[in-house]
Amino acid sequence: MFTKKNMLYISFFFAFIGILAVIDTLYFGREESFNLTRQIPWGMHIAGYVFFVAISTGLCLIASIGHVFHLKEFEQMSKHLILLSIITLFAAFFVIGIELEYPTRLIIYAIISPNLQSPMWWMGTLYSLYTVLLVAEFYFLQQKKFKLAGILGLIGVAADIIAHANLGALFSVARPFWSGAFLPPYFIVLAIQSGAAVMVIFLTLIQTHNKLQLTSSIRAGRRLLAIAIGVMFLFQASRMMSSAIMSAPDVYNGAMTMLAGPLKWHFWIGEVFLGMLLPLGLLSKSSDENNLAVYASCSAIFGMFFMRFNHVIAGQMVPVRDYYKLELVDNFLQYTPSFSEIATIVGGLGFTFIAYYYAEKYFKMEREIS
């Protein structure tokens, strides 16, 4: 049965797997624990980081739409969504911290030796600002100072959008496949899709476990998720078509890793079917009386992780020396995530639910609607 208690037990198991990943990384070191190479230096951790950040961004945007523009369906649960946004952001920090192995060095040198021309420095700075704004916004919502929370919400949305767009810039300077004008809006749509999917799941759990009447909010989340998936489908279709037909050779070969290369099953099954087609089919049959929207949201979240994974890995699988051959290269680089890499993402998921479960109790939000 889809209950908070069952989800909590599963989450503790996931968190235990994540702890094993931390121990493995600390004991054996990054080079032994991760299946990364000089040719493919970014793996599943980067995909997981972007995945959790996208969820946090989407939840923040949806919550801000609620209490800034006073849309009742979102406004009544804005505090829950902001709390969840904070937690998923810290899950992202956990994942990227394991990837960096010594994240304290990044923090220290970002302060004492900043590089203002580096997108990575700006990413750290902007997400630090975003974290402070989220925590402050949640504090003022908790104190029922809604005007101040609304002001911080507007500032937070601006910082959030800039930070997420900067994330695209960080990718674009590394590989041609990751560059393009479509990336900033693509990242924002993906964030809204991620936030809407997580919102539907958690609000359904809250309604079932806490006996709150959240039908209108869940219904709005379903509609928002369906719209975001539809827009994402158009984005992906136009992106793949332009990359495969009219684009430069470097982008063409990157796209072909997904359309016909080693990532084709990840793309067609994970990204297209699980991420878009199946959720849209389930949402079309969903209603207030069934849990099809929850299953659609779970499927969409799986699909969105494949989107992040494909995006990160496809940009690196074509050898750099073959980037300018206008043909499908036959020597794609190979990458398979290690146990430690997979376990870190699983641990992040477990941490997210456990942290939300106990934070909701600590802040006495179980029976509360804003």
C-alpha cells in the first residue's frame, strides 16, 4: 500500500545503500570506486546532481507561483513544497560532495581564490545564495510573515532561474553537444516537470497519511505535469531532429549516441517511454478516485533521471578526435556506472524522504495547510 510508513522503511534501506557508497568511496578512493576515465570524467554523480537540483528548482518555482501570485491550489501547500525544495537541494549537495571527494577544498578556494570567469564558481555561488533564500523564505512562512516570504520568493525565483541557466552554461563550455540556445528553457521546463511529479507524489502521501483534503492541489499538479511533459516532448523532438538532420558534425554524433548508439535503450525506453509516453497515458486516465497520477509521476521521475544521464554521458561518448566527422562513428567510448555511483543516487533518494518525514514532524506541519 502507498503509505508514508512503507515509504519510510524503503527510504531507510535506500539510505543504508547510500552509506555503503560513502564508505566505499572513503576507503578505496574516487579512482577505484567510480568507473570514470580521462575521456569520460563526468558520470552518474553529475547526472544525479542535476536531477536533484532540477527537482529543487521545480518545487521552488511551483511554491512561489502559489504564495507570490496567490494561486490557491499551490499556495495552500507552499510551505511543504519549500521544505521539500530545501531537502532535495541538500540531496544534490550530498551527491556532488561524494563526486568531489573533498568538497571542503572547493568551498575554501571558492572564497579565497574566486574565478569570476568560471561557470563552476558561479554555480557554487548562486546555489549558495539560493539555499540561503530558500531557508529564509521557509522561516518567514513558518512565522506567518507572508509578505516577507513573498518578497524572498520573488528574489529566490530569480536566483533559481539564473542558477539553473548557469548550470547549462557550465555544460556548454565543455562539449559542443551541450551547447545551444535551447538549453536554458529546456532546463527550466525539466525543472517544472520534475517539481510537478514530486509534488503529486508527496501531496498524495500527505493527503492519505495526514487526512488533509488536498484534491484541488493534486489535480493542479496533475495538469501542470501533463503540460510540462507535453512541452518537454516538443523540446526533445525538435532537438533530436535538428541534431540529426541539420546540425554540425559534433552535435550530430552526440545525438546519434542516443538515437542509434550505445544509449539508444536509455533514450527510447527510459527517456521517451517511461519519461513521457507512459506518464501521459496514465495521466489521461487518472482521476481523484485512483492513484494513476502517482504511478505516472513515478514513471516521469525515472524517465527524467534517464534524461539527465543521457544528457551528461552522450556529450562525452564521442571521442573528441571524431567530433568533426559527419558520420556515425563506430568507436563510441563506453561507460557503465559502478555500484558506488548508483548507490549514491539511491542514498540521495532515501535521504530526501527520511529528512522530509522527520522535518514535517519537527515543524508540526502534518496537519497544516498554509
